[in-house]
Amino acid sequence: MGQIQSERVARQLRELYRRYGYTKYKMSKFEPYDLYVHNKSFLVSEDILTFTDADGQLMALKPDVTLSIVKNAKEGAGLQKVYYSENVYRTSPMTRGFREIMQMGLECVGAVDLVAMGEVLQLAARSLEQISKDYLLDISHLGFVAGLLDRAGVEEKHRTHLLTYMGEKNVPELLACCGELGLSSTDADRLCCLTTLYGSPQKLLPELERMVQGKRMALALEELKNVCLLVPEDHLRLDFSIVNNMDYYNGLIFRGYLPGLPSGVLSGGRYDNLLHQMGRADGAIGFAVYMDLLERLEMSEDTYDADVLLLYDDESSAPAVLQEAEGCRRAGQSVRVDRQAPEGLSFRTVRKVG
């Protein structure tokens, strides 16, 4: 993806988030290092650029945006919905050194309910759709996984290894680990079955129903059923190999994929536990779009700068031009009004006023 196309996607995402009532969050370039060092395992990369400021305080150069948003969100102030478009500084799997990486995303912090979760999941899907119509959004629920581990009697300190093998879909190592922990063959089989499940909600939800044991799994499945109704099913898959750190994440988690990219370009989920570790009782859900990965993506031909290019001339009435443009926008289309077609931009439809 070229620079112009990357900027186009960023512009489209900003407009999408604004239409949903999310306000822009502007992060300080430097923030106290303590916030990040205490939550290193929450970060995509644990490598942090630091320096000592004039008063001797150790500062960090923007390794993550979510932690900054949570730190500055006011507890008890209702739902706080923000989006961001920030450069963060971290090491990348594709490079050895630090990179300045463009990252976009949004966070919803406060009393998160099904409506808030559904809206965030819809925005994740529509963010991917802005880039490619052939996107896939894979979702999982840590409550369902945790409920299964609870019923199997797995202690908290032993769960990390199991989750690692689930994330890798490494069934042999998962079985071996279950054996070392003394899990029954039935519980081990359930974990392996859950790890290898992949498919549409319509196909897999009945199978998950048969696996439910206890209230925690039942509640998680009910929540999963409800959110699955909010995203077009042909773009949605259930995948319980998507697992995150249970110290921070506690519910719905998801990952977005685009054709031509081997790894997820969008990642998100509910992370109430992070707030609880900070002494707060509310919750949070959000996602990030990794714009650096889009650099490796060839844009499809049906990607446009705007849906409609509306052309006018000296004989056009200004009120008529603006009224027609506004009518298109109310119908859900993006519109550029101009005297002539601008160079280097593409549009789904070009028409003249009148």
C-alpha cells in the first residue's frame, strides 16, 4: 500500500469513528515510564524507549495508546468513547530496531454493556471493510475458555502455558501439558476440541452449547450469541485459538484479517481486568488497527477516496450543489464536491449537478 492509499484509509477511519460519536484522543508524546513498566505484558512489544527529563523523572516515548487512555479516563463519568490516530514507537517483528508506527483505533471505557460491545464489534468490522470487502473477523470469548478451565480445576498459575498452546493450535503440546497438570481425559479432550474449532457461528454455536458446563460458560455463550447477530455472518468466524492474557482480558476478544496479509491487521477485546488492576471498578473494550501491516497490502480496485465526485460549473446554483451533496451524505455516501476531477483520486461514481 502506498503512502497516498495509507493516508486515504486513515482519513476514512477517522470519519467512520466520528460518525459514531467517538471523540479524538490526543496523547502526550512523553509519559511517565511507571505506567508502562507495571503493565509490560499488556503491550504488543515490551521494548520501551526511555529518557530522563530535567527533573530526574524517567519518561517513555509513546509505546502504547490504550494505557494512556485508560489512565486519563475519568471513573464514574459514564461511557467515554474516544478514537486515536497516533504514532507509537516500538520494535516490530519485521525489523530489529525501533520504528515509528502509525496506529489507529478506539476505546470505550466505563459501564460497558451489550450495546457498547456490539457497537465496537460493528466498528471493527466496518474498519476492515474500509480496506477490503473480503475481510474476516474472528471472535472468541475468554469467559468461555476460563469457565472450561475452572471446571477442569486448572489453577491460575498454570493457565499461561495452556493458553499459549491453544493460541498456537498446538494440540500435541496441549495434551502433554494437560497430562502434566493431571487433567482428566475428558477435560483435556474438551480443551483440544475448543482449540481446533473454527467456522461460522451458525455452524459452531450448537456445538459450543453442548460443551457448556456451569454458569460462567453459559453467560459467555449467551453474550457470544448476541454479538454474533450484529456482524454479517459471511464475514464472521468463531476461533477459540484467539486467546489473550487473562490478567488483562476477560471477555469478548477478536482479530481482523485481510486477504494478502499472513497475520491479523486488527486486534481488540474487552479488558476490564486491566482497569481492576489499576483499582477501578468499571470496564473497557476497544481495538487497534496496525497501519504498519497495511504497507504490505496491495489495495483492491474497488477502494475509492469517496463514493461520489459531484462536479459543478459556473452555471450551477451553490444551494443546489450543496443540497445535492448533503442528500448523498444522508444516504450514507461520502461525497467530494469539486469543479473538476482531482488528479490521483478515485471515485465510485462521478456525476454533475443537475
